[in-house]
Amino acid sequence: MRTELFDFELPEGAIALHPASPRDAARMLVVKPVSGSCARDDADLDDRSVRDLAELLRPGDALVFNDTRVIPAALSGVRLRGETQANIAFNLTKRIDANRWRAFARPAKRLDVGDRVQLGTLHSTCLAGALDATVSVKGDAGEVELTFDLSGEVLDAAIAAAGVMPLPPYIALKRPPDDSDRLSYQTIYADKDGAVAAPTAGLHFTPELFARLDARGISRHFVTLHVGAGTFLPVKTDDTTEHVMHSEWGDMPAAVADALNSARARGGRIVAVGTTSLRVLESAADDTGRVQPWTGDTSIFITPGYTFKAVDLLMTNFHLPRSTLFMLVAAFSGLGTMRAAYGHAIASGYRFYSYGDASLLYPAGAGRFDG
């Protein structure tokens, strides 16, 4: 499909720079496709709040959350080359092994393979020498591979001490990260270190909302997808078939797969909280829709025409134009539906992107999910 079909205009003021407080006070747009809306911009829309989620779901439904934990992957430091130095910023993107990470460097033109970098020095002089690395690979578009002197848990601790939360560029270019982001840009159920971007739909949940969902008889299940920085990148090719999707590591535990299959067999719906949870579910499902235990990398790229196997409803934030995530929601509810929903959201003052408001999406052409 032509990438331009997934473009839209968003006012700068619609981009949320801080989260709602409390988290579940965010608005939520309920989106139901109208018959035939794939061919026109039309949708059944309902302005609600995240706090209404329990009453919008049914007893027996199963919520699926991504329990990845965001690491403080934004690092600043200096390149050391003989007697000269240069300030460099890095965003870690994916761990390769115990002491190697892929990263985006700014400005990458100041780096060559073999250069030594000392990280954390722009934040605290006591970190000098504690987080040194060598540029072992330099790729295109600012990507490098860093081989650290430290390894394993010791390296993890040093990154945690030196780094700051890796806010997405549409926030970071407008304000610096602060101490509050260490909590705000992390779900309350984050458990497994490894993400360099938050599973943002999960940021809306609070203990109080969990209590309301429990009382309603809606179960909670946890999978893992370590979200990579590629989640923020727009598709730059003219045709979606030419886009190379980033890969991310995920895990569907056997016990969770069994519980979800049982819930669906009893008539419950599987509700993915976020596109990252959805990508795990669809990567783990077989052609019959049954969820299988699964662990590994996934580069699943979902665009209109994809047949969803394991997800019945999707709760997600509002995404960037021309992004793989907007393509995914267009595949789920229909491109016309999502154009109508985003047009309404912009006109109604919804807050967009990672710290923004939420939507609850119904699938295109699936009548059993009404109500």
C-alpha cells in the first residue's frame, strides 16, 4: 500500500508532553467500525475515560499487558580520540549480548569504528571511567554498535546510574527528561528490564483501575515485548511493502497461553493493552487462532489486509502519521474508521502519543464484538 495513505496533519499543541494525573484520568475514545467504513471515513465514536474501561468490558474478558521495564537508555558522554574530545549522545536500542548494545548516536558523524567513548560524564563526574565503550560497528542512519568494558549485571547497574529515561523524540526535543519521568514513563506493573521505549497504553493503569477490573471479573495476563526505538520511526519508503520492520524480543509463557485459550473458549474476548501486547499475541498464535507458548524475536509488520488471529479488542494510544503503529490500527479497525477516529480526536482536543490519551478499538467486520 502507498505510505501516503497513512499520513495526516496533527497540530503541535496536540502532542502531550506530560501524562494525565492520575493516570486513569486520561480520556479514551471508543471506536467501532461502521459497515462499509473501509471505503469511507466513518466510525461509531464514543468519548469516554480510561476509568470507564471496566464497564466497557464484559466479565470473562482477558486483558493482556506487556510487563517489560524501560531502562534509562539515553546516555551522554564524550568521544576520546587522542588529544581531542567531542560530546556525543546515545540512545541504546537493543542488547546484542552481555556487553554489546546497538544504539543511535547524535551526531554520528563524529564517530568512527574503534573510537573510545566515555558515557555518563555529562551528568556526574563520579561516573568518569565507569561506563567506557568502544565503537565496534558503525551503520547507516546514525546507528552504531557499542562494546562496553563492563558486562552483565555490572553493566546494567552502570547504565542505570548514568542514563536517563529515553523519552521519544517528539517529547525530548521540547523538554529534557526529569526525575518524574522515571516513574511516569514506566507502567506500574513493569517487571522485566529490556525496553528502550514504554508500552504506552499500559501507562494509564492504576491500582484503583485494577481493582475495578477485578471486581468486574476481567482477568489480567502478562506477556513481554522489549520495545525498541524503532517503534517511533516513520515509514520512509513510498510503499509499505518496501519497509524493513525492526525486530523485538518477546515471550508468551505457556501458562498465559493456556489461560487465554481457556478464556476465549468460554466466550471471553482477548483484549490487547497496547500494540506491543498485540504483536506478541499475533506472533504466538497459530492459524486457528489458538495461542501457543512462544519466545524469540518478532518483526511482524501488520498492515491493512492482515487477518488477526488472537486479538478481539485493542486498547492503544494515538500514533504518529506514517508510522507502523498507525498502519496496525488501520489494519485492525479499518483505514476509513481510523481516519474518522483521528479526525474526531484532533477536533475534540485529545492528547496524542506516548503521554497522551487512549482509544479502545473494535475490529472491522466482526459483529460478535458489539456491546
